[in-house]
Amino acid sequence: MNLSLRFVLAYFILVGVTFWSGMQSFTNELVPVMRQSLEEALVDTANLLSEIVRDELSKGEIQHGNFAKHMESFSQRKFSAVIWTLKKQNPSINVYITDALGKVIYDSRGKDLGQDYSRWNDVYLTLQGKYGARTTRENPNDELSSIMYIAAPIYNNDKIIGVLTVSKPSITIQPFIDATLSNIQSKGIWILLVSMAVGLLLIYWLTYSIRHLTRYAQQVSAGERVEKPILRERELAQLADSIENMRVELEGKHYVEKYLHTLTHELKSPLAAIKGAAELLGEPMPIEHQKQFLNNIQNQSERLEQVIEYLLNLAALEKQQSLLQIESVCLYDLVDSLIN
């Protein structure tokens, strides 16, 4: 698996896990927050209605008074409210009232009159002067069947004479939860796609520099003379400099080896001639032959001296970073002299 593919897989896994974790965390937080908002609204409603029914409850007119009539009209009322993208048409709030002993004396649904609710948390806690609330499922196996009950005390001269409880099915906020999740998921998918696209561009940009550096290293190893790539990443630029320095060092070493090989070849012939002549001079021979061998030794010595001089001049030339003397040269004459 190449480096680019590893980067892509690692980035996709990181983005995917982050997105999934974020969505899970948001989903887990959304439902409690929505229910807390509903509870806060029901607290205000319950306390408002408890003030409204106080006089009728004190007079014992709660079942046939104006509150009961208004609640009956309210239950039949039709709405045309558009909340966000959802349309609300029917009321979803129910109210029941208990006396100071927890017995139901009014129920907007007309179902639980006379029932003892003194053990339900909403009534039980409120009668003790505490905040009373509960959530109960009508179907124990169905989470969406839960109903939130928020209670408020009914006072008469600072004495609790009853409890008013407002209830609202939790299912009423489910459409808002679903719509919010759908909206967030749609936007999240777009953000995910954009993040992946940006990530791919970044990975391509990074791996492009790496591929460029790799190609340069391969060309250097093949002995090609190529220019060092210009890289903006500091670490990769430092690596390119190191490769360039290594190339220069290797080329210098190769040049030295070639230089020594040429030097050895140039010195071997005259040295062999001098050595042979010296060996022959050690034997008796005519004066003419001795002069001839001495002349050979002198000629080969001059040749060695000339080779050494050439080598010194070449070394001085190689050491120069720029030309010391610049002269104009006629290329036509130079080429003609080389040909002829």
C-alpha cells in the first residue's frame, strides 16, 4: 500500500469517526434538551393555570365553573400554526386537578375523576411544597408513549388547597426532533463531503511534493544530472538538500577514482621505461648504448615532469570557482584546428 493511499484511508477513517461521534453525541443531547424546553414551558403553564383556578377551587366550583367551560372550548379548538416547517392544528395539553388529599376533582379528559393520585410524584411532591413532575409511559414497551406531567400548587392564603397538573405527550416534540436531526444530518453530510474534498486536496498537495522528491532521488541514483526540486515544506526541502549534497559527494568521489586511474596510467609507461633503462645500465655495454639509455631516462623524466605539471594545473583549474581570465575565441578556427 503506497503512502498516498495510507494517507487517504487514515484521513477518511479519522473524519468518519469524528463525524459519527459528533452525530451520536448531538443526537444523545438533542432529545433531553428538547424535553427540558418542553418541561420549562409546562412549568409556566401549570403555575399560570393554578392562579386562574384558585378562586373556583376555593368555592368548590371547579367542575362546572368557567375554567371547565374554557377547557372544553380549548379542547375543540383548531389551530393553523406553522412552527418551523411543521403545522400544528390540535391542542395537546390536558389538565387535571386534585384536592389537598390528592383526589382527582377535575380532569379535562373526564377519565380519572375520583382517582387517588396522592402517590404520583407530581401530586405527592407538590403537596409537600416541592417541585412535582413525572414522566409516565402509557405503554411500558413504547418510549414514544411517554407523557410529561408538571404540577403546580394551588394556594389559598398561603395554604395548599390543591394541585394542578398539566400533561403533554412527549410524542408532540418528536416531529421537531426528527426534523432537527434530518436537517443536521443533511448539513453534516455536506460538511463531511467538503472536509473529505479538502482533505484529498491537502493529501494530494503533500504527496505531490513527496513524489517529486522521490523522482529526484531516483534520477540521482541513476546517475542523471537533474536540478534539485524546489519544495515549500521545510522538512522535505532539507531532505532534498541532503540528497543534493550526497550527489555532489558521490560525484566527487567518482571523479577522484577516475582521476587516479588516469594518473596511474600516465605514470606507468615512463616509470617502466626508466626502470628498464636503469637495469640495463647496470650491465657492461658500449658507451654509445649507455648514452642512448641515459637519453631515454632523461626523456622519460621530462615526460613525468610534464605529466605532473599537467596534473597540478588541472588541480588548480578544478579548484577555481570562476574563470580568472576571459578571452574571446573564434569557434570556426577552433573547430578547424581540431578537424585538421
